[in-house]
Amino acid sequence: MPSTALPPLPSDADLRRLVHFSTVDGRIWLSDQRMLLVHAAAFLALRRELVASLGPAHTRRLLMRAGYASGERDALLARQVRPDASLFDAFAVGPQLHMLEGAVRVQPRVFEHDEAADHFHGIFQWDHSWEAEVHQRAWGPQDTPVCWMLLGYASGYTSAFFRRPALFKEVQCTACGDAHCLIEGRFAHEWPDGEQLARDYDPDSMLVRIDELQSQVEALRTQLQPADDQGPLLGRSRAFNDTVKLLRKAAPTQVTVLLTGETGVGKERFARALHAMGPRADKPFVAVNCAALPAELIESELFGAEKGAYTGATAARVGRFERAHGGTLLLDELGELPLPAQAKLLRVLQQGEVERLGGTQARKVDVRVVAATNVDLEKAVEEGRFRRDLLYRLNVYPIRIPPLRERLDDIEPLAMHLLQRYAAMHGKRVAGFTDLAMAAMRQHAWPGNVRELENLIERGVILAPQDDLVDASMLFPASAMPTALTVNAAGGLESEARSAQSASLYDTVQASGLTLDALEDALIREAVERAGGNLAAAARALGLTRPQLSYRLSRLQERTPPAA
């Protein structure tokens, strides 16, 4: 687009509708991203601390990178909000959001883009820059421009919008005595000093060193974390750490461990980590799901069978206990084990030997048994479904794996790990999760625990556009923004639009010509008729008490004219 005939900025009504003030839970949303309404004085205090600690040069680059990240986030909205708009109107989302967020007033002066020639040139005038104001207030007039975060925002937004590196310079600044702040941007390759400008967004040498030290700490911490062949167990919640402590204490011993917890909490992963941390790590780990095997086959599966022990046994069969010799055997879903097999299992645990089906020779086995169940074994004993003596033998060292709803701090690291796994599996690039998606995951009850989380993350990766963020609606189809306040054209707060259901009901009532009293009368008559004259049942259907319904019926009769 040539710079000679720039149209005015489009209406920002579509952007204002994206701002939601949720007074109930104390959060502000810009579409699906959580925002903060922060005092400029707080940013000034942070700026002072950074300059005093890191020096002006490091602070400048650090704040530019922070602004760059903010610009990248806003760019994700641009083509979503105005998918059919002109290039200028779509690009204007960034400047208009910058204004809506209270950062600066933006006036485009030049906007040129030629995709075929790989060319971009933009000049924008800034007024009322918060950075220039607070910096000059703290340090007085400056010799060089100081709108560092705002400049980083412009570069980050433009780079993400065009999906190629773009860099801006601040060529005028009110902190330097100019009437306006002015920035000029081009694609990185169009700047003669593009490589030097790009270095402003590289990590500082000192920060690189800090990051390296942090990586070393994380590597050491990972070595201490329980792990299996799929990698370390992920978690940082107190409930997770308490469970890991119990696991780590049991690992070097030979104690029989009973893992309990709801379906999907990852009991097998914990069992594999226990095996990997112990002295049997180089020996077999064998898992058997007791609920998945037919009752008539489970004994031969566990203990083995000799040739001819049953119809179809044409060869001797090695059981799971023998296969796990020297290592660990996981008996998953132990609560579903039939009583006859429970008796034989107790003998194996007590004597350390198995006898194959149809055999007469006892075979010594050296196996560490880990049992896992989501069944209340004490209750199963009371109901006669589980042997009490076997429970006593297994319940030497119980470890409860907490459900995901008790591990809220683990949701983010688990979700990010799963996002990377499924993105690689499906060959997609996904930028991460929106703040709203992360908040929705923390609020979900997770009846299916980690297994449910895996399914939802895979769904989100599949539904997310390439290089975009996974939103809450991609994880939870029924999710919706809670009732909140939004911003009107005058900058005031007003109630968000009514739900589609309420609007539809209102339209139906209007079309019918019913008054509010007539609508109430019709609902009462319909409820009483459907309840067959039972006023108590009709009241329950309407969410009323029986006296309340009786009162409304009396009013209805008063309004109903007598029959002629």
C-alpha cells in the first residue's frame, strides 16, 4: 500500500468488545489473554530497580524484549479479529490495541508493504508515551530515546503480523525535547544496520550466563527426579512432591508397594519410576492389567502353564512372575483379581515361588511386586471380594497418587510437555496456550485425571491453527467467557452482551406479543398440566415452593376473566 493516501484508522469497537472486566474473579481479559491494569508508577519503580541493578544498556534491551513478547501476543489477534479487512485495517489492530491498553496514542504517517518485493516501511507518530513521561520524570531530559518497551512492542507485533523479522527505530522522543515520539520500521534485511538492531533482542551476556546456570540447576534437579524410560515424572505441587518423597524412600528397598489413586492419575508411570530408581533398574519391568484378562486365563498369565494344562495349551507357557525374575512386576487394577488367583498370589508373595498350571514343580522367583488399584480394598474386603490376608501382605508401604484436581500447580508443566509431544506427533507448530485456556484447565475438575488431560491437549493441538495458541474453546467445547464488563466507545464499563439463549428467548417473547404477566400465566398452566394437577411437582419444575406457586395461581385466577 502506498504511503500517500493512508485511510483513517478503522473503528476500534471490535477490539473494545474483546476487553472483559470480570469483577467476580478479579481478572481482566483481552480476548483469551489475561491483562493487568497496573500503575505507571509501579513500572517506574521497576525501571529504577533494573537501571540500578543492571545498568541502562542491559535494562533497555531487557525491556525491549518484554515489549517484543507483548507485541507478538497482540499480533495473534489481528487476523482473527479482522480476517476479511484490508491489510492496513488488519495491521491497525496493533496500534489500536496499544492505545486501548493505555500505552501511547498512535498516528500512522507512512505504511508501505509490497509482498512481491519483500518490502515494508512504516512511520508512526506517538503521543503521550507512558515510558517517555515516567523516564523523564525520574531522570530528566535525555539525549537518546527511552520508549524501550513500546519500541519492542512495535517490532514484535510487526514481525509476528508479517511472519518475518521487522525492526523499528525511535528517531524522535519527547524525553529528548521533541514535540512527538516518532518510530520508523522496516524488514530487518532492509536496514543497513539490521544485524546490529537485531542484537538488541538477543539475550544479554549476563542474562545468558544466568540462564545457563538455571539450566544447570534444572538438569541437576531432573537427575534427582524419579524417571522411567519415558523421562522424568513432571510436577511441582506439594501433593506431587510429597508422593515423590515416599517413592524415593521406597526405591532402594525391596518393600512391596501398593499404589492407590483414581483412574488416570498415572500409577503405572510411578511404578516404572520406582523400578528405575531402584537396584533392579537393569532388570525386567513387567506390567499386567488384572482387569483386562479373562478370569479363566489370569492364573496361567501370572503363574504360567505346562503343556496340556488346559485345552489349547500346546506348549509350556512362562508366566509374568517368571518373566519378571530379578526385576519388578506391576499388578495393575489388583482389585479386579478373582479370589482363586488371590490365594495363589498370596502364596507367591509369602514363599517366593510359583507353580505353573498343570505342574508339580515349584519355581523360585525373585520379584519385587508393586500393586496398583483404584478400588477401595478395605471396602472390597468387607464385601467379600478381596482377601484380608492378601491386603495385609500388600499394604506394607502404601502410596496414594493424588488426583489432578489436588495438583493444580502441576497442570501447566504437564500441559506444556504434552503440547510438545503431540505437536511433534502430528507435525504442527503450536505456540502454546492462551491465558484463558490455562485458567480453564486449572478450574476443571479432571475426573479422568492425567489421561483426560492428555486427550484434551491432543484435541487442542489438532484444532489449533498453525503457529497459533491453543484456546480454551479448543480444549473444552462448551467453555465460554464468564459474564463480565466490557468497554464502550466512551471508555466506560458496561455489562457484556446477553447470552445467545437469553437473547433468543427475548426475541421469541417479543414475536409472540405476550406480556410478562401472560408469559408467567402460560408457564404456570403448562407446568400444572404436565404435572397432572400435582402442585408440589409443578412447583419443583418451576423452581418454586408450593406456597409460592399457590400465590401465583391465585393471582392468575384474579387476572382471568370469568367465563361468559
